[in-house]
Amino acid sequence: MVGAPKKRRATYQDVLDAPEHLVAEIIDGDLRLSPRPAGPHTAAHSRLGVLLGAPFDLGQGGPGGWIILVEPELHFDDDIVVPDLAGWRRERLPFVDDVAYFTLAPDWACEVLSPSTKVHDRAEKLPIYARAGIKHVWFVNAPIRTLEILRLHEGKWLIVDIHRGDVKVRAEPFDAIELDLAVLWANLAPPPQPSRASEAAANYVL
């Protein structure tokens, strides 16, 4: 009996050949193509970069000491992932080389969740981030106004905090200053109002 042909593992060339309007990643040998995010995702993503970039990357009104990049391409062995934001402490990455991608794991990564990627970001990318040794991961969910903070501990992810709504927080590893989360959601459409039947599920599935 002839077995099924062995599935070809995706390569970096597949990433390079992907349509420009899609985000291309390779996870466990499979090419994953994701659509570019919708408006609320993009707004929260951009504003978080501003909130963190000025005090921590540029040292304006904050301690500096970080390099924070938007959508860097990260290569970890055969896996290729693209977080929405990532940050390296400057003692580990003193400057940014002229390279297409990074093999040095960041100290922090952030995924801004969308309906099409939230399962992918949690179930598939979090294990990769753990294996790479990324110490902190944030999940931002703009439609329901949440910031979830995870810390890597002995190879496992611990949920440190979940903040919701227009609150001011100190969120590790950027707890040197207070962040106003209202800035992330400013001028976005009001969050959906769940029915009684779906309210518990909405509160659980971030």
C-alpha cells in the first residue's frame, strides 16, 4: 500500500513569495497567511507603540533602555513569526543592524488580537515564544478593551494581570511608568454588548 506523499515543509522562500497584503509566518513547518488587521486593531497597535516608544525607546519622559520595533520578523530555528510589537533591552541589542529579520529573541512581545488570529496567537505562537525564551508577552484586545500580561516562568506562561477599560496601570516589564489604557481605545467604536447567554464566554475568551 502506497502511503500519502510527505507534506513539504514551508521555507523562507515561501514567506518571501507571499502576497504583500498578507502577514506570512511559518509555524511547525506550515506557512500561515493572515490578513492585515482591521481599524481597531491597527489603532490600538499604533497607539501602544507611541505610549511605549517615547519613554522606553527614545527615553523621553521615561528611563529608556529599550529598542521597540513594529512587526519585526523573528526567526527561531524553522519557525518564523511576526509579533505586532517587540522590544529588546539595549544591553542585549545595542543597535539595529541592516537585516531583514532577527534571530535574537526579544525580551517582550505583544500581539494585538483579532478574530482571525487570536487562537493562532495563543495556541501556536505562545509555545514558540516560550521555547525562544521571551520573558514577557502582552495580548491587547481592542474590541473588548483588555490588556493581558503574561510572564514566562520555568518554561510556562503565568498570567500576571488582566486590565480592562479606561484604567491607568503599571505593566511589567514597562512598570517604571504608568500607562493610560484609555489612550489605546480612544475614538474606537463602543465595545460590543454581550447577551446574558454569551457574557460569561466573552469574559473568559480574551
